[in-house]
Amino acid sequence: MLPEVRGWLGRRTSTAGDWPLRDLVGAKGDSTVSVVLPARDERETVGEIVGIILRDLGTLVDEVVVIDSRSTDDTARVAARAGATVHAQDEILPRLKPLDGKGEALWKSLAVTSGDVLVFADADIRNFHASLITGVLGPLLADPTIVYAKGCYDRPLHGVPDGGGRVTELVARPLINLHWPQLAGFVQPLAGEYAGRRSALERVPFLTGYGVELGLLIDLLELAGLDAFAQVDLGSREHTPQSTEALGGMAAQIMLAAWSRLDRQGKIAALAEPSVRLAQFKRRRAGYGVRTRDVGIGERPPMLTLDE
């Protein structure tokens, strides 16, 4: 690990307990805070999450916005009943051709929120606690030089305390250490809980698939530098586990995200565009069946450039 990264780890890493609510309310001043939950078919968890945020953080958070990403269940109704402002992803900026994926929902949230600071959190978290929000907010409200704060946590899976985060360990972390070693200090680079200043988030592009978190880290590093980042230990976080096949699709999108940034930064000599088709196999009664799907990702430009 680079010496500058070791120094950053000691200087810019905190825990959720370091940021009690009363201190954050005092530090907030005139700043406004928006919490954004991208959600697709999350009726089982989204209502509880919205309710906890509104109940416990009403003095700190100015708005809770759910971006409904083409749910086939009643996620939107459950979220609205709990008190969130709900927007259908494809109805935001309707003049633009719709794109797919989590990154699209996050990017479009910039157009329907008003906070100076935005907090993004996944909508499938079980046993949600308000410190997942206050933790990542703390560094930004306390220090004006911080533009982006990323959460980290244990990822229990099937009774194993650190059994989750397989895509991080097998794909994202090796890519980061190989090509962006300044980011090697992030424990959970793909974590869905993080906060950023609108002034920074509107100046970087958003990848539209599961590579959005990696893309934001790389692009914000280029924009603001490592010392403008913070990391907060949020304890433990549980969410609905994905199948191995689903994780394979996520991994492919993260690799495509890395390829796009390596190409843009001139770190590779691209002789051909990477394929966006992923073939996966499953045993059937008569041998193996193959399923091929599109794992391509798109990209939205910096929000500030939209009307240029």
C-alpha cells in the first residue's frame, strides 16, 4: 500500500459512533441534506428504512427520496406510505432516452433532489439502523474540505461474519490495487452507502450499471484528490444475498467500468471494444444449458453539463 494511502487511512477514517446526531445537527448549519434510496422490487425493506430515517433523523435530513427503478411490485406505494417522496426513474428527465441500472437512478436523483449534501443508501438492507446515514454524513458536515465519504462494514452471509462482498474481493479490489492504488485504502469500494457534496457529484459522469460506485471513486479522485475523501466504519450491514449468476453479471459490469476509465485515462491501448455479452451455464437434465445476456453499461454526463 502506498505510504500516502496509509497516512490517509489514519487521518480520514472514523466510525459511526464518532458522529452523534446532536453534533451533526449543530454542525449542519444552513446546509441541506437529501437521502436517496434507489429501489427495484424492495417492498419488504424500503418502508422500514424510510420510516427509520424520518423517525430518527428528522432534525438532520431535509428530504427522503426513493427512485423507483421499474419495480414490478408495490415498492413505490410502500415507500410513499412510509413518507418518502417517490419518483419513477423513467419519468425523470423524460426527454432523454431511458437507460438501465442503479447508476441511472442515482444520476437522475440529482435532478429531483435539492440537498447540498446527498446520501445514497441501498433499499434492500435488513435490520437497518440510522447510523448508516449519520456515519457517512459526519465527515462532510464537520469538514468543508471533504467532498465524498464512503461507508465500510462487515458483510455477514449465511452465518459467516465476513462472508459477503465476494465481488469486491474477487474483482473490484484487484482492479483497484493494480490500476488505482491511491484507492486501495477503501475497505468496501462498492458499498452502497456513501455521501457526497452536490457541487462535486454534479461535475462527474455516472456509469449506469453496477459499476457506478467504482466509477465515482475513480472520477472523484481525479476531480478532488484523495484527501477530499473520507471513510467511515458503519459496523455491520445485511442485505438480500444475490445468486452466483447475478454476481457474475455485476462483476462483468464492474470490469467494463474499469475498462472505460483505463481507456479514458490512457492507461491501456485499446485494440478492440470489449464484448458486452456474458454467457453463463447451468446444468439441465440433458447436459448444460447456456444463457447469454447483455451486461453492457451506459454513461450519463456530468449533470452540470446537461443543458450545455
